Amino acid sequence: MRVPWNFVAIAVIASSMCGCSKRAGSSFDTAIVITAHGTDRILEEGNWITRHYPGADTRNAKWIEHERKGRWYDHLFFSTPSGDREVYFDVTADSFPSNLKPVDDPIGPTA
């Protein structure tokens, strides 16, 4: 059965208008998982943006860190030739370095 082209066009437009798109990095739920640590984390985020948004200008990017449901996220806002963009990165792997001491043991283990 052939689907009329105008039906397909209407479905695509309706989908984009309702925010139903689940584009990678477009929300907390679709955040790009970053496993690198420290400055490598920042480089990995920048490389992802460069690959997916050619011509993006991140020099004046705005960055917000969020904690949500026990996970940590970087939320970046930046410019591209086609307009402003934002992307979410799940950085939970880098948010709790192994050298941190638990709150209930502020001075660390005794010798």
C-alpha cells in the first residue's frame, strides 16, 4: 500500500512541532554519555559537537551542570551557522573521582 506524500509530510511536520523528536543529546533522557575524565571529558564533548554540528562556535558557549535522579549532566549552549543549539552530556562517570573521601569519613582511613 502506498502512503500519500502529503500524509507523510503532515506527519513529519506534526512530529517536529510537538517536540516528539528524540535526537541524541536533546534532553536528559537522550544525553550523550561521556566516559572520559578531567580535561579529556571537555575534549570529548567538544569533539562530539564538532562532528555533529560542523562550523559550531563553542568559544562563547554557556555551560550548566545539573544533577538529576543521581546522575550528572553538562548542558551546553552554543552557536552554529544555522542557529543556536544546545546539547546534554551525561558525565556521571567523571563526577565522582575515586580519590574523594566519603562525607561520613572526612579525614579518611586511619593508619
